[in-house]
Amino acid sequence: MTLSADAHPHTDFPSDVRGAVLRPGDDRYDAARALYQGRAADEGPALIAQCADEDDVAAVLRYASAHGIPVAVRGGGHGSDGYAMPGGALVVDLSALKAVTVDPETRVVRAQPGVLLGELDAAAQQYGLAVPAGTVSSTGVAGLTLGGGIGHLMRRFGATVDNLLACEMVTVDGRRVRADKTENPELFWALRGGGGNFGVVTAFEYRAHPVGPDVVAGQLIFPFDQAADVLAGLPALMATAPRELGLLAAIAPAPALPTLPPEAHGKPVLVLVPVYSGDPATAGEVIGPLAALGRPVADLVATVPWLTANSMLDAVAPYGKRMNLRGGYLPALSADAVGTLLRHAATAPSNPGATTVINLWCMGGAISEDVAEDATAFSREGAAWLWEAVSMWDAPEHDPAYEQSAKHITEAMRSHALDTGYTNLTDDLGEAWRRGVHGSEAKYRRLREVKTAWDPRNLLRHNKNISPENTENIENAWNTGSYAESASGPGSGSGAVVSGAGDSSAVDAVDAVAADVV
């Protein structure tokens, strides 16, 4: 592990932070910085503040704001980019904030940002409820939600952000605010898909739905030579399927099943993963046509608890592997797009302990039809399927081969995909990609306006970053002492310039945006 040479020493870090404050060399430092993305371990942050409560979060952000220090935020640590623990960074670690409350009468679930998906599911299922969310139980609900949130229930109930009722947030200058449809509504719009660009969310309130306790789910496994034909039949079948049927099609290494010859183990197969949350008595007529698309070598579909169904994919998402992730939206599951993905699966690098998996998520239903494109920052317009290619490996010397492979599939899929996408299921692809991934140019301008109003100096930049407007002017004003800290967001004051110093144009721009937001 290396530490950035320009890392801030943080010798004056506030002493009133109640949670643990960890630096390189401390006993718990290495355990605290471990992430889903194993490559993040190559460098270490300068300081990890393991916040015990909202007061700690506010204290760390006030310190960072006073010193102009960028801040990284760790929730569940499941992001593929490893942005939660950048080298040399100051990290606000929210993993200890794990409270979940469920109101069975109103079906409102409240969760803090350190809660993992498995914990959210378990709490809600005590009352026969579920929040539409992700599919791997070690995923943090914070990053999942702020990026949009897709999973097995999206066709029935929509994206996670479509079921988000409110957020409580600490601003970059340490103030607490609430965002919902009536209070700070423009901020609430941006938080639903715009990521952690605007502040540190310390509580999420969700609308939950009756699900389970049992669903019908599992795996239908087809030989690789049937993959093209089976995938070709999916669009027509899913076009008339009930919303209660969620479907993932995966091209993945074959498990060591007795129905497969030993020489096929570890080689690519097609796996259909249906999750049917409707009446179990009707599951056969809904899922049966999927099996009839080919000749499956294994039918592992059964009635299982929802908690089991929504952790099926844990086995293919081990924590701590080196990895990369690419993905995007498809307007149609065309034969050319399928052929490109199948060739990638067959030719991806192969090393001991390494895997490459291609996932195709069927959209439609609630996520595609019930919420207007401009209603949230999360984009979904025109997306019929979502593709993702994830590679995982162990040794650093294999990084170049897997990076080249990821670059190849990204370019090969470009002509088949939309410019929009789901930010959580792809690594950051750069500024041009970030400008288009949320949808129209108007949506991007709107996101920048909200960013400028709430984080004008871009202290929250360790993410799929939306840069504020007039960044250079604001930074120059701050560095010359002319920019008052009170310009850190709506409701924080006038954003005045110290008398007789600096250029006020940046502050005026922020105030103009702030006035529009509140």
C-alpha cells in the first residue's frame, strides 16, 4: 500500500469526533479501508473518520470546508471505482451508521447510510415488506440509492429512487437539511440518481411494498451453444410477461453440476435468473416459457424465501477481488449486440481465480413506464435492457490484460447502446460520458446548477463527478481569501465576499442558483 505524497497531515483534525479516527499504521486502518474493489488497496487514504453519528459527519465536513480539503465518502464500500477510499484522501466513513426502522402501518422504511442491502431486506421482511433495491446483500444502500437502484423488483415497483420519499443530508459546510418533494425539491431531484455529489446523506426514507415471504426464483442453465437462440427469444417473451417477473440473463462460468460434463465446468454457459414475486401458484405458467426457449441442462428454480432470492448473486460478487465493470443501456436486444457479448465472454482473459460475467437485465414495466424521464436525475428513457460486463481477478500483473479487455467491450458495444446509462453498473468513463449518462443536456445543466448551489468548490469530487459551474473562479476566490464559507449552499447566508477583496462573480453565480433552488 502506498500513500499519496501530497496527502494532508491533518494535524489539526477536530478532537471532538466521537468515532474512531484512523491513520496509516493504526491497528484497524487496513480493515477499515477494505472495499469490494480490491484494487483500491493499492493506495491508502490519509485519514479515515469512522463517524459515530450525524454530529461527527458535520464536524468532519466543517473541518474539510474550512481547509478546502476534498472529502471521500464510504457507505457500504461496494462501488466498482473504489472512490470510497482514494489514496491520500480524507474519508468520511459512514459504515457504523446502521439503524433501520420500519413502520408497518405506513410502509415507510428509514435507513442510515451504513446499512447494507441484506440488512435492509431482513428488517423489512419482518413485516412482509421489501424496498425495491439491488441484488447483492453486501451492497450499501446509500450508493445504491443515490445512483438509481435496480434489481429483481424493478419491473414491478420501479427503481429504488422511484420509491425514495426523503433524504436527510449534511452539507459540505456542516449544516443539516432535509430534501423531499416539498422541502429542497431541486436537491431531492438531483439526489435521485446524481450520486454523492451534493452532500453527505445520513438518512433515507423509502416506500416499501408487500413481498414474500416466499417467491419463486432460481436458475435455468443452458449450454453456451444455445445462448444465441435463447437470448433471441427473450424480447418477445418478456414483452408480454407480467411485471411480477424479474429477469437476469447471465453468461457466466459453469458451476460444477453433475448434469454438466467435467470438461464444461468453468466454461461459459447461459444462466437465466427469474424472480417471480406474484402468486406462487401461477409461477409455472410464467417461468415455464423461459425454460422452453431451449434445452436447459439444469432447472434450479424453486419456491424460496425472498431473502434467499435476493442474495442468490452473492456467490458471483465476492468482496475484495481486483475488478473492472462496464455497462450501459440497450434500446433492443439485437442479434448483433448479443453476438458481441457472446464473443467477449468466449475470448475474455482467463487466469486462475479469475472470472468474467456478462449480465443482461430486462427492464420494462414500472421502471420504464411509470416515471417520466425528467422526474429524477436517474435516466431510463428508451432502455429495454441493461448490459454489464464484470471481470474479477487476483494478481496485479493481470491488470493490463483485463483493462484492455474492458476497453475492447466498451468500444464494441458503443454502436448498440444508448448514451445514457445506470451509473452504478459501470466504472467512470470520463467527462464526456458523465455529461450524457443522465440523459439530455438540459438534465446535465440542471445537475450542475444543483451542484453549484450545494458544493460550489467541488469538495465532494471523489465520485462520478458533476463539476460545479464557474469552478475556477470560485477556487481562485477561495484561495485568495475572498470567498465566504457561507456560500456553501441554499440557506447558508448571503454568500458575501469579504470587503475589498477578490472577484464576486463566482459568489453571485452561486447565489443566483441558490435562489432558484429554495
